[in-house]
Amino acid sequence: MSRKVLVKNRAPAAIQITAEQILREANDRVVQEDKAPRVHITDPEELREYRVMKRKEFEDQIRRQRMFLGTYMKYAAWEESQHEFERARSVYERCLDVDYRNTTTWLKYADMEMKHKFINHARNVWDRAVTLHPRVDQLWYKYSYMEEMLGNITAGAYVVCHPTMRAFLKYAKWEERNQFQPALARVVYERALQELPEAEKGERLYVAFARFEERQKEYERSRVIYKYALDNLPREKIPELYQQFVAFEKKHGDRAAIEDVVVSKRRGQYEEALSADPLDYDVWFDYARLEEGQGELSAVREVYERAIANLPPVPEKRFWRRYIYLWINYALFEELQAGEVERAREVYKACLRVIPHKVFTFAKIWVLAAHLEVRCKDLGAARKLMGQAIGRCPEKESLFKAYIQLELQLGEVERCRTLYAKYLEAWPSSCQAWMDMAGLEIGVGERERGRAVLELAINQPALDMPERLWKYYIDFEIEGEDGWEDGGEEGREVGREEGRVRALYERLLERTKHVKVWISYATYEGGREGGMEGARAVFERGYAHLKAQELKEERLLLLEAWRALEKEQGDRASLAAVEAKVPQRLKKKRMVVGEDGREEGWEEYYDYAFPDDEVRPSGLAILQKAQAWKDALAKAKAGGPQQEGDAGTKEGGVGKRKREGEEGEEGEEEGEERGS
């Protein structure tokens, strides 16, 4: 359904509203505010309160209307009236930050400086103004007028010159030839290089400047101008400049100048190589070293900035390794050669922003950035950097180590403990981390805390190098035992330490019965006073276990260690008992079977025959028969009676030689070797 349309009444109103009526009503409704009474300031405290109040009012107005420049002008004028010129300058600078294109601000700023005879400040303001607004005539006129008022007529002429290359060249020539003012002519040339846009800076300007310096016998200045032009202008656009430089060097050059020409040539070669492949980081390194050798900071920075702008195209760490060293060299150059610590800090920050930390990271960058902050005595910033590093990249074990080392050098033991706790949360299987944390506690005299850390470590379900951890724990307890003895403590404490060492060895043997564990255990027992019986007992246990497992080489190693200990501390009877167990080494052959199951030939190997091992009956019977037949054959050739030969064979043929091989194998006796 359509709504009902109401017809509007278009007849004129009975009372007509006019603009005059509106203004009159508005004026009648204005509330007349009482004016503040005139304040008479009588002491410095009241003056200080008054200034604070006024500044608060101005700041509130600026906060409400930041872009309204009139408030800044009033604020600065009031500060000027209070003779607070530094505050007035600050207000003007804030105004310029808001809108530097406002000409009135520059005029009032400079006028304040001139009014109070701050000539250098005023000149700086004018220089900034005409640099930012070269086309505003009023600024040039005011600047020139100020110089004329000061009697500096030449500077006034210099300021108002028209900024074109042709005008600069004519002006400089006029100063040199007509006014005989080479210093002012040089200033004109320098001003031209500063103010002219890059499009107008051609080889003509550089050639004229260099020739001027040559006429003034300033050969080094002329040479620098030529080099600067050759380095910054395209080579295809400076044929005349290059010819003039060659002619100049022929007239005034020396060995150093010739080397500079070589450097210029190398610089051109590097540019060509980089234009072909900008990702060739080795060329960037050579180029940067070349510029560093020349000592021109701006040129070195330019090379480094261009180099780091060429990021590797693939986010893989192996492609980034050479690239990262560009950042490192850049930061070290800024800190060590240029002395710009703040720029070095910015280089590290920019590098950390570039690295894709979610894919990989470089601990070296984090550590170097933190060490820079330490050298700047800003420990808070260094800790913040390292905290960010381990927070974003906990998989980098070297970050934890570097952070802990830093805090350890500062003597912050509690921070080191906290860091070790986080380190072990991220790397619970790292034996080195557990040992380092225990070493920290031991180093500060907390042996019980160190022992507790090691107990936690050996109870971890997975460790990367458990043998090192157990050895460290055992050595720690042994050192503690020696410490009690050296310190004169006897009895109960020494016995407790010895019991701990033995308990550790027994716990380790429950986990692994490696031959090295048995040897270490026995060596420890033998090293104690009157501990040879315990050492022999350990060796006996180890020998029995290895014999049951049929580990011949391990048994030989254990016997050699046992024999060495008996030679050092035992007696003849015990040494003879050990040597009686030393096996005979036999050279044997066996068939080599490939992965496909085919026989590939025979190979020789060494086997050991222990005296206390049981010999298989079948092999022994074959050896006995072979020996009997050999003896019978020998006696038959000698012509002896057959009966005696048979009897001799039965009586003594067996056991004169050891068996040469096993059943089904071909062996060759090499001989008895007792010991290694």
C-alpha cells in the first residue's frame, strides 16, 4: 500500500526570519565573561608558576589543533618575550616539522634570531630556508638584506645568484678574473655542486672546477674533483673528463696518483661485474674492501647499501651465509673505522628485520648486536636482544650459550641459573648443557646443587652423549673425594665420597656393561690405597660378563688393562695369573658374501683363542688325527719301526701344535702373541 502524501504548506510564514534577527539574537545570548585581573609577579616562584601555566595553555591548544600554525607563532613569541630563546627555537622547529613549506614561519624564525643578534643562528635558518625553498624570492631578499646590513657584500651577492650551471660558472669566473678572489670563486663552485640538481651537473662543471684548482696550484683538490666525477657520473657521458684527468696526471701525477688510476679502473671492473650478476657477493666484498682502503666513508657506505639490497632469492640458509657477512662487515666498519656506533646499531637492527627467523636464523647476528650494546654500556638493551633471540629461535643452542656466557662474565649467577633452566627446557637431551649448569654450581661452591643437577641429568630418558655425562659425574665425585683428602678431612666424609663413586659405577653398569666402564671402574679401585683387591674383583666380573657374551676383542682390551695395572701395583703371582688368560692371535680366512647373497671371495681376519675357552670336540678330533698322521709319516721316512711310530703317535702326537683352523675353514697359524 502506498503511503498518503501530505501536501506542504508553501504560504509565507507569519513572522519572517532575517539575517539581522539571527545576528541580534546571537549577540544577545553571548555570555559576558569577566576579564582576569592584572597579575603582578613579585618573586621568582610566582614567575615560574606563571610560565608553567602559560606553557600548559599553549600546549593544550597545540594538542587540540596541531595543524594550526598561529598557536605556534604566539607560543614562540611569548617564549621570546620571556627571553627563553632555546624554548622559542624549539617551538619554531616543531612548527616547521608540522609544515616546513610555510614561508611566514621561516621569516619569523630568522627575524627573532636577527633581532637578538644571533647572527650565526640566523644565517643557519636562512641557509635552511633557501635550500628548501630555492624559488621563493622573499627568502633570498631577506637573506641578502641581512648580509648587507652586516657589511658582508660578497656574501650577499653569493646568496642572490640565480641557481643555474651557466650562472654559477660565470659567477665563479667573474670572482676569479675580475675580483681576484679565488677563495670566493671556490665557494661558488662548491655551492654549484651542492645546489644544482643532478640533471644539470655535467662534465663541464667538473672540468671547470678542476681546471680552476689546477690554476691555483691546488693539485690535490683538482685530483679529488676528477675522481669524484669519474666515480659518480656515467662513463659514457664523460669522455672529455677522462681525457682531462689523464692529461692532468701526466703533468702532476706521482706513484700514488698512478695507483689511484688503477683503483679507478678496478672500480669500473667491479661495476661491470655487478651489473652482470648483482648476487655475486664475493665481488661485493672485494668492492667494499677497495673503498675501505680509499678511506671515503660515504663511498664505502654506498657500496654496502647497494650490496645488502641484493637479497638471496631463495630462503635457504646455505644461500644466505655469504650474504649475512656483508651485514656483519658493514656493522663492524661503522663501529670500528667510521666510529658511528648508532649507525652500527641500526645496521644490526635492519639485518635482524631482513632474516626470515621462522625458517632459519643466524645466532652470530644476535650475539654481535648484543655485544655492541655491552660495549656501549647498555646492558638492558643487550639482555633484551638476547631475550628476543632465544624467544624467537629456541632451537639455536648457541644463543643460549652466548647469553649465559655474557651473564657469567658480568657475574650474574642467578640470571645464569634462570637461563640454564630455559636452556634445558628447550634442550633436555643436551649433555653439554647439563654439564655446563653443573659446572656453574660447582664453580660457585654449590656442590650439592651441582650433584642434584647431575642426578637430574642422568635420569633423563634421552641424552645425546650419555657417556660424557656419566664420566663428568664420576670425575666430579672423584675430585670431591680427593678434595676431602687434600683438605685434611678424614673418616666419614671420605668414606661417603668413595661410596658415591662406587654407587655411580654400579648404576652405570646396570645401564651398560661396556668394556671401558669395567676398565674405568677397576682403575678407580686400583688407584685407592689398598684397593687392588677391589680392582681385581671388578676385572673378574667384567671378564666373566664379556666371556659370557663372547666378546673376544673386548676381553683382550680388558686383559691388557688388567695386566698393566698388575705390572704397576700387583705382585708376580697375580701378574702370572692374568698373563695366563691372554689369548693367542690366529690368522684365519672366511668367505665374503655380498649384499645379493653371492660369494665374492676369501678374506683374512684375526681371531683370538683364549686358554679358558672350551674347544669344540669335532674340531679337536680332526686336529688329533691330522697330527698323528703327520708324526707317523715323519718317523716312517726316518726308518724307525712302525710299531714305535704308532706308539709315539698315540703317546705324544696330540697337543704339540695348536689347531690351524675351524671345522669347514682353512687356517694358518701365525704364532702365539702374548699381550699387545
